[in-house]
Amino acid sequence: MNEFNEFVYECFSAVGDIVIKPMMGGYLVYYNGKLIGDIGDRVLFLKRTPTSDRLLADSELSYPYEGSKTLMHVFDKFEDRDLIEELLEGMYAELPDKKRKKAK
């Protein structure tokens, strides 16, 4: 894991279980088992939910990679632990549960 990923991990893990997994040249960020965003080129992109739209209204909206279908917030407010906690807990409640694979 690179320095930026470790920084994101440290900031977010104070709130809950954070997993950062490599994926196709970037990284996927999971909070308590749910995909909440991507890391690419030392930038954290968070999925859009009602909570992220409200709390990050002044943040830039951008695509994490070419061809991405989901518009995301670029997150840079790492020093505000209260914001991080409210953001992650709100996003967790609003994002769908992980789909289970059907048994064959």
C-alpha cells in the first residue's frame, strides 16, 4: 500500500473497518464491507449518496477513471474527524448491501 492509501486508511479506520484493495491500476475503498469509493492518482473519490451530496456540496465532482459511470466527490477533508464519521456512517446506511453470489 502506498503512502496516500495508508493516510486514507488511518483517517477512516478511526471510524470503522476500512479495507483498501488494489483493482485495475487503482484501489477500491470499503467501509464495514461496503464499497464507498476509489483511490486513483493520490485522490480519493467517494460515491454519491444523499449524505455525501449534503456534506460535500462544496467538493468537486469528478470521474475516478475514463468510462466510469458513477460521478463521485473528490474528498480532501481528512482533518475533520466529525465530518468523516458522519459521512461514512451516512453513506453506509444509504449504500446497498453487497450482493451475494448465487449458489450453482
